[in-house]
Amino acid sequence: MPMTVAAFGAVSASDPLVPMTIERRDPGPRDVRIKIRYAGICHSDIHTVREEWRPITFPQVVGHEIVGEVEAVGSEVTRHRVGDRVGVGCLVNSCRECEPCRAGLEQYCTGGGVGTYASVDRDGTITQGGYSTHIVVDEHFVLRLPEAIPYERAAPLLCAGITPYSPLRHWKIGPGSKVAVVGMGGLGHMGVKFAAALGAEVTVLSHTLSKREDGLAFGAQEYAATSDPETFTRFRGHFDFMLSTISTGFDLDAYLSLLGLGGTLVSIGMPPEPLSVRAGSLSRWKSFASSGIGGIPETQEMLDFCAEHGIAPEVELIAAEQINEAYERVVASDVRYRFVIDVATL
Ligand SMILES: [Zn+2]
Ligand SMILES: [Zn+2]
């Protein structure tokens, strides 16, 4: 018998989110049923329910930053036991057979990765996300959540954590790296913490200096305002690596001028409009790239790294009834630094 569970979701692209119920399947042999404790609010949730990216099927429950405890397991589950602290991020399924899947890069599955919400699962149903009391997920996509990470702060790691972590690891950031983190929101503040913990020299480039104290407390050595033209003179040719979280159009040529020889600018923000670049801005072996979340093994590595280094996101805990208000504040960039829903309030 499928389980009917409490949730908070969207009935249309324009109405506020409302309390509702959804069905969760019985755990199959390899499934884990999780009692969700906390769910983070990601800007992607808002883009999705407002159909700003593509049309979706309603009703839709979103949320892909999920932590909780294992409540039931299928007969063939080996990785998780009842009572374990676990997390689920942006992916709940993939083909398991393509080259990226076999390399643990499920986020780049070429055979059809399945997002945690608003995606067609491999059984044909539409996936429903974490603003709900329970979720049933194949054990392969369930992460172990180390005890050292406080429950109520852990959820954002599953998207806002892994998204900056993956490119920092891919480009082998470490001691001696001169890193700029552009933007100090949910992704950016974690980018600063990770880059600093990896041993890099970190500079935050933010529109204003309003979050300077926080940036320095998170491990940055320098904090400069991009609204000040002097910043682009001062750091010209300075950085080995830049992690941009900017989610609207920006002057790519101006930012590329801050890279030194062979430097790379990686965008983890996803501006909807095309960016233009002059080829000359990429001379001196500079690169412009993009990166999306991370695979399951790397997400586990990131969680273990957080436990080892005492890293956790800064969060504002909210009750379910505050979700709509929180959405307005996310859109206005008025959150330090991630909203997390206490799912017990559903
Ligand atoms: Zn997200
Ligand atoms: Zn695949």
C-alpha cells in the first residue's frame, strides 16, 4: 500500500504553495524510506514551481536538500539501516550504465538522470521533493550524514554544498591557489568555506561590502565590492580560479580580466540569458567553464569533508507556513544564507 504523507506544494505556477498530501511508494527491494527532518529551500525550487524554466505538471512538491532518518529498508538494501542519519540531494535515479554513471558522475548521466522533483522517474511517475514528511529513494542515491554535522544545518549541503565543492575539487584547488568567489549567497558562502578549508587564499567579490564581516569569518582573506571599478584594477590578472555564483547576466570579459595565466572562471550560477565573450579575453590560456552539482561518491566525500573540518551552512530555520514568505526573500536575496524548513511543522 502506498503511504499518504503530508507535504507543502504548488497547485499552479501563480498561486502560493499550500498544504497537501502526496503518495510515497512502498519501498522496493533496494529502496530506503526516510522520515524527513529538514528540507532546504533552493532558488531552483522557486524557478521550478513558477515555471520559469519549463512547464511542469501540478500539483508539484519541490525540495532537493533533504535530511532525515531511515525508517524502513527493502530486503536487498546493504548501505543503510533503520535509524541512520541520511541525506538526499538533487538526484534520485540514473541509468547506472553509461560512462558517467559508471564513473560515479551520475549528475552527467547520458541515459536519463532523474531529478528529485518535477522529473519523470524510471517507473513513469513524476518525482515529488522534500517539502514532505517522507520520501522513498533507491539506496544508491541516499548519502550518509555524519554525526558531526548538526541536523538542522545539514540540508543545504545536498545542493548548495556540493555545487561549489565539485568544481573546487575538479580544478584541484588547494594551498597556493588564489581563488575568487563571486557572490555571497547560499552557494557563495559555502564556496568561501570550502576553498578556505582546502587551503586556498580566498577573496570574495560581492556587489557591496554589506556581508564583509561574514565573508572574513567564513575564511576569506579579502573582500571587495564589484560595484567599485577600482576592484577590477586592483585584482587584474590576480586569480588562478574564480567561482561565479551570479545568476543574472554579467560582464564576462571584465571578470575574465581578473584571471592570471591559465586561470579558469567557472560559473555555477545559471544566468538564463546568453553571455557574450571576446575571444581575446580568453587569451593567456584562460578558460570559462560551468559545473552542476556532483555525483554520489563526491557528495559523500563533501559530507565527510564537512564533518572533518567542522563546516556547516548558515541557515534560517522556518516553519512550513513561512515558505511563501521565504520564497519572496530568496528572490530578493534577503537570506543569510539558506532557509531550512523544519518538516515537523508540516
Ligand atoms: Zn538546488
Ligand atoms: Zn547514466
